[in-house]
Amino acid sequence: MRIAVIGSGYVGLVSAVCFSEIGHEVISVDNDSAKIAALERGEVPIHERFLPELLQRHLGGRLRFSSSIAQAVQESDAVFITVGTPQSETGEADLSFVEAVAYEIASAIHSPKLVIEKSTVPVSTCESLRKTLLLNGAPSGLFSVASNPEFLREGTAVTDFLYPDRIVVGADDQFSVALLQAIYQPLTSGDYYTQSHAIPHPGQFHGKAPLILTTAKSAELIKHASNAFLAMKISFINAVANISEAVGADIQQVCAGIGSDSRIGPKFLNAGIGYGGSCFPKDVRAFHAVAAQCGYDFGLLGEVTRINDEQRRRFVKRVRSALWTLRGKRLGVLGLAFKDGTDDIRESPAIGIIEALLKEGAHVRVYDPAAVPNAKKALSSDRLSYADDSYDAADACDALLILTEWKEFASLDLPRLKRLLKYPIVIDGRNLYEPSRMASAGIIYHSIGRATGVPDHLSEIVQPTEMELPVTARDFASGAASAS
């Protein structure tokens, strides 16, 4: 099959490369000529596992890059739109990029084409897309429009594409159904998984990718509802973590008990500093806006967002409580990306927390395995510096903060960490350690929804049952117990 993928961001580039991997001839299109030139040299602009290998495997063969939408459309049978749909000032999805692409596609349709919306869009976008194509000269009998939402997680996007939980095809005519079924046949038949060069699946896979056929409107609704539900699970467990903390329970034990119920499941039941990234924050607000346009007050979604925003403020309060004041304090920070496995800092809780700490006068030294170049474009302060590794970030700091769940942050040399820190305080927003292990290493350990881990020799300074009890740098210097 000949495929054009318009837009070479996270979704577009991964989709283009993976379509090539399963046997299709693909043209990836972007209006950024510098990005196209870099991709043609084999340079990957994003941090994504397996993407560099697949780009090298197919570049110049089944995969080409272009800056011409018209040429790509004319040479393809199926055209996937993967451009951005950022949040507008009203909270709705801004579809201006989709509309602009539609203008160019319309004038290039001279033979049968299937135009597929893969970006995250509100319900009825396919309907509007079809009208736009017709109004701009696309012959009504030569094209169809369908929805094929993506469910890719940054950091595991390649395996998510090749080993999907489901492929949702939203189509209202048989031509669209048949073409999309043919495009995904290597995955739905299981043929791809028998090939010696197939990208390995990280866990168990049952041999064939499931495909769900729906109407276009149902597919569009599935995408927004899925992301909103996952965001809701995160906000729910964070709210439960706050209660757990107040009553002296352990949120990880609570999560194990809740998640073992097959109706609920353990995924996304991880207490922390909240969700971020390019999808969840934007999609929850956009879905809320869609509901309002339909005349339905979906108040639950507003509460999901409120809890998520509050979780970041609570973490900053926790840091302030542990150190008494923040002005002039030197804080080591591990993590910039909104999650592990990616260099994406969009809507990252870590970025928001760092900005709040800087605003309160703290000095911040930060390390992230992948996201530092992006952070340097977004953060600017003479009290912000970047470390070479985790231990460099901690060196001589009043406390160390963990803000992203990178695996390497969960396997630190704790005795070395204690020696480097000015005061033995770790404040973990991702619950990567057991409090007892940190306490055994001589470190005061604050986490989310659990009692503070306190070394025996510091038990007079920090009372484990009083998690908001301020611990000051002066207390460590004098050995006196704080009163609060």
C-alpha cells in the first residue's frame, strides 16, 4: 500500500516508520524543511526506543520524506493526518492545522483516496473534514474520510504501534473499511510477528492485533474518552493517596488491594505528582469542552484537572515543610520529562514544580537522561543549573527531589547519595523506594501517600506519624528537635 503521513511529530514519525516496518511504501511530510533534512540524514528528533533503528532500516527504501503535501497525496492511496491539535484559549482543541492540511489535500485529489484523521480530535471532526475537502475542490466521488485514532505512549510508542491493545477503525463506508483493514493486515493476521526482523514485544502477546470497527464518530469519542478515563484513574488514586497519608495508611498497599480487582486493574494506579504530557491535560479539557457544547455538564472532568493541578502544589508544600523555607536552599532534582522513556517536557509536572521552587528563591540543580536539551529551551534562571548525572545533581544539596520515574533513579547507590547530600533528605514524587530501605541507609524519605521513612538516630527530629512536621536545616546543625 502507498501511504502518506502528514506531520512528523511524535505520532506522525512513529506511524510513518512503523507503516514502513510492516511493508508499506510511505512518504512522511512536514513543512519544516530543516526537520526533513535531518530525517533524510537519519537523525531522529525525539527520544523513542527502536525509532532510530527502524528509521535506518527503511530510509531510502520504503520510507521517504518530503515537504510537499500535494506530491505525497498524488502518489498515495491513503493519507493519514497527524498534525498537532493544541489546546485553544477556550479549552477546545485547535483544529486550524488540520484545516490547513485539508486545503492542500483537496487540490491534490485526482484519483481515489482515503483521508484518515489520526490526530486526537473532537467528535464530528471527520464530518467537518469532509465538508472542508469538498468546499476546496476535492471531487465528491474520489475520496472518503475515516478516523483511526492513535493510542501511543511516549517512550513505548513503537511497540505500542506494532503490538496494539486494539486498532480502532472508524469508517462509514465499505471503501474505507476495506482499505484500512488491508493497511493493518500484517498486524491483524499476525504475519508481521513471524518475521525474523520483527521488533520484539516487551511482554506477552497473543499473536494477532485486534481490530475494532466503529463509525467515525464512535472512533473519535473512543480516543477522548480513553484518555479522560486514564487521567481520571491517576487523579483518583492521588486523591486516595492524600487521604492515606492523613490517616497513616500505605498507598502502595491500598493500590495493590484495589488493582487486584479484575474490574479495575493495576495500571495507572500509581500515586505521584500527577499526569502531564501532550495528551492527557489537553484531551481532558477538550473532552470537557465537547461535553459543554453538547449541553452536558461533565463536572467529573473538571475535578480530574483540579486534583491534578493541586497535586503539584501539595508537592511544593511538602518540600517547603521538609526544609522550613525554600529561599536560598540548594535542591537537587532528578527528572524533567513528564514520564520516563521520553524527552518530552510538555505539561510536565516536573517543569511546573521546578518553576515554583525557583519562584520561591531556591537554587535548583537538575538531571534528566534525555530531556535536558528541551528543558534548556523552556526554563531560564540564574539559579538553575544542569548536572551530569544523578549524583552530581545531589552533591552538596539540602535535599534531593525525584520528579520523573526513570528506572535509573530507582537504583541509586544510597550510601553514596547520603554522603553527597548536605542533609540526608529525599523527597520522592514517584514512590520509587520503600521508606524502610531509605531509612536504613540513613536518609529521611518523604513520598506520596506513605509515612515518612526516618532513620533511628533522627527519630527525635522527624516524627514518622506527623508527615507535615517541618524539619529545618538548623535542626540538623544543632541536633535539636523542631517544634511545629
